[in-house]
Amino acid sequence: MGEMTKDAWSRLAAAYDTDHTFIAGADLVDAVREHLAATVPRGRVVELGCGTGLYTTAYAGHCEQVLALDLSSDMVEMAHCTLSAIPQAEARVADATATGLPSGEADAVVAVNLLHVVPDAKAVLTEVRRLLRPNGVLIAVDATGQGLSARQMIAAGWRIIRRWGPVPPRAKGQRDLDQPGLEALVLQEGFESVTGHLLTGRRMNAACVQALTPALAAAA
């Protein structure tokens, strides 16, 4: 599969939901959706790297407004269809490091399976801080090998290759992010009240982190 560029994600768009569920496991997909439904606040929400909208639909119905953004126009086209029954949700093409949205207006920013694949996670988090109002919340979830046995890791690699082809172990922008690593990354970028936990599945696990922007400081 090579480097995960915009074109690479576009090639995966049509079958992404099926392939992703096969790779991660339906139980983990459901667990992440339940986590988002329980943690994303009502109000104005921006989702970065929304893909097909698979996870957006878990929470968008109870929000005032949701802007679901992705760099791939093919993914956004799929998200338009997925979100069509939720009038307050809109999918747009945008770069997660430079969305072009106003500063300090989002109550929450959601990022699922984004920070471990982007070339510059710090630049994404800088944009997240700019988008969030003071005391706004970041909700980040990333697939992780943390807690998996060697057999589970090998099986996960086989499923990825079967659906998406070989992935170089250190392709540009790809990194292993376990829960402590994700928490540390978020802390380093100036977020506060960082908490996290690990969601476990039969096939893969996911690191979940929530954090706040400083309450008394304007977004950077």
C-alpha cells in the first residue's frame, strides 16, 4: 500500500467500512462508537480525518453542529451519503493541519485513527488547539498494538495485507501510538486534564484520550 497519501486513502474509500471492520474487528468498532456516543459533548464539533463517517454517526445526532473533515474527496463523498440523514452534520474536504475554519469556536474536536497515520501529528494538534474554544475538549482514538499478543499482532498484519496490501513498517507518517504515547503527545502540545484508557477487542485494541484546552487562554 505504501505511504498513506490522499490518493491512497481515496483508493480505499469504496470498501473502507467493510475492510476496516474486518481488520479491527466489529467488536472494537462498536466499542469505539459507544465511547464516542458517551463522550462527545453537545454543541459544535469538528471531526478531523472523518473518512466515510463510520464513527461520525455514533455521536452526530445529539450535537448542535458537526463538521466532518477529510483530505480525501472520495472519503468525503462517502461521508456525505453516510451523514445524509443527520441535518446538522456536514462533510467537507480539508487538511487536518489547516482546516480554514474559524479559531476558538469548536466545543470539541474528534480524531479517530488519525494521529498515528498523519505525517505531522504535532501540526494537527496545533490546529486542534486553534479550533477549540477555551476549555474545549479533544477526543482522540487510535488503533494500537498495546496489549496484543504476538499471535494477535501477526494476525492483524495478515488482515491488513489481505485487504490493503503490504504496508512498510515505517512508512512516512505512520507510527505506533500506545495509550501512554498518545497521552504524552497530547500533553506536549499544551493540552490539560489529559485522561485515557484502552479499549480492548478480540482482534485489535484502541487507545482513547480526552484532554482540554487551557480554560483562560485563547486558542493558539
